[in-house]
Amino acid sequence: MIIELPKSRGEIRHNFNLANLTWFKVGGCAEVLFKPADIDDLSHFLAHLDQTIPVHVIGAGSNIIVRDGGIDGVVVKLGRGFGDITTDFSNDPLLKVGAGALNYSLAQYAMQNQLQGLEFLVGIPGTIGGGITMNAGSYGSEFKDILHSITMLDRNGKKHIIHTDEMGFGYRHNSLQDWAIFVESTFNLHIGDQQKIKAKMDEISAARQTTQPINQKTGGSTFANPDGYKAWQLLDQVGMRGFALGGAQFSPLHCNFMLNTGNATATELEALGEMARTKILEQTGVELKWEIKRLGK
């Protein structure tokens, strides 16, 4: 089927292989890949796109599996036009950040400007938009702790500003509809001691280096921690540490991280995850929930 698309100042590609846009390096093609030039371009595109066409949004591709059958409709990739970071010091420091900005880049920017509160972002791969979507967290902090508001577009391209207390944040989720597209956010921060901020970031980075397989084809934490449990401990308990299925493997270093050891398919990765969920449910009665988002068919 040929999709009729609105005019855009951005980049449009048809039948685009998404594998290289994800950290796992697996998956099929997007029927259409759209890289909008900026928020206004994306708003115009959505407003004039046939409402029956599905729309999916990806950022850095760090926490997703694109299934081997690809994704129907339009995949929106938020890139350079969504990566700006600006600071307003008129009252308390207010940081305005595009949804495509990398978590690591924002943490570095805050440190260089002596802004305290974002140190934990060096421990979270991906973009600000993805982090807000799942209320990502590490080392005792979550996005909900430092977020002031978000700007989002609805499926019709209309802009909305939502404050943190309206987001319905919980552990690794928010309560907004799936069609909400986060394009910008603001953070309320405090002036801090630059050396202490840097020291905390260095400590987090060093801990990641020794405990997580960060230099391999992975996707961050595979499963969210159930109430009262650690996902990695349950995986270890049922023998999944280092367990492989084809080219997919649970990391021997941190068994809540799945790996593409070189030639995995998305089907193998998802099947390995489902195998682990089944074993844990049967042996412990605990149901693990995916933290990694699976897209496509």
C-alpha cells in the first residue's frame, strides 16, 4: 500500500530498515521513516496525515526491539531538531530540553552549568523523551523527581503542556495515552557544587562500567523490578544468567540485560525474554513485565 504523506521540511524514507537505528541492531523495515525538521514540522505533518495511519515514535533506539516483520505506518525519529538545551536563570534555574536530547548530554550540560539533580542520567541510555515515557530511573532517582512539565503533541498535531502532577507517573510508566508524543520538557534544578556533581557522575559511570555490559549490543534493563523483588535475582534463580537462544543471550555480567551476541534476530530476543518470564512464573509465581518496548509485527 502506498501511503499519501503531507509535505514536510524533514526527511522521509520509504521501506527503511530500522535495525541500525536500534542498540540491538535487529528488526525489519518501517513502511515510512519520518525525521521531522522541528516541532512545527511534526505538528503540521500529524495534522495532515490520514488518521487511520498508525504512528510510532523512536528516539535513540536504546530500549526497543523492532520485530523482524517491521512496522506498518509511519515511524517518527526525533533527531537534531529536537535536541536543544537552554537555561533560564531568571528565577530558579529552569532547563528547557528537546525530547531528542541524549540523557548523557543533558547530565553533562547540567554539570558544566553547576546544576544539581540530573547526575543519575549518566546511568540511563537513550533520550529525554524515552526517559519521560517510561519514567526511567537509576541510582535512587527517577524522571518524575526532577521534571517540571512536558510539551506533547496529540495525534492531530495539537500542542499541549502537561505538568508533572498530571502525568500519572508510577514505576517505569506514565498514565498518558499511547498517542502522546513528547517533544519538549522543562526541569526545575538547583545550583550546586560542580566538583561534587562531577564526582557523583563519575561514581555512577564507574559502577556501570563494572556491572553492566555497556559496550555490547543490548537494550538496557529487560524487565522491570516486581514489587519486593529484583528482576536480575529472579533471572539468576531460574538459571538464565548467560543462557542463550540462537544469537540472543542473557548477559553473564548482569542477567537483566539481553545481548545480541552477533547474529540474533528480534524473534530470538523476544522468545528468550518470554522463556525467562515463563520459567519465573512457573517456579516462583512472580510475573515479570517487560521494560523493553517491542514494536512491529
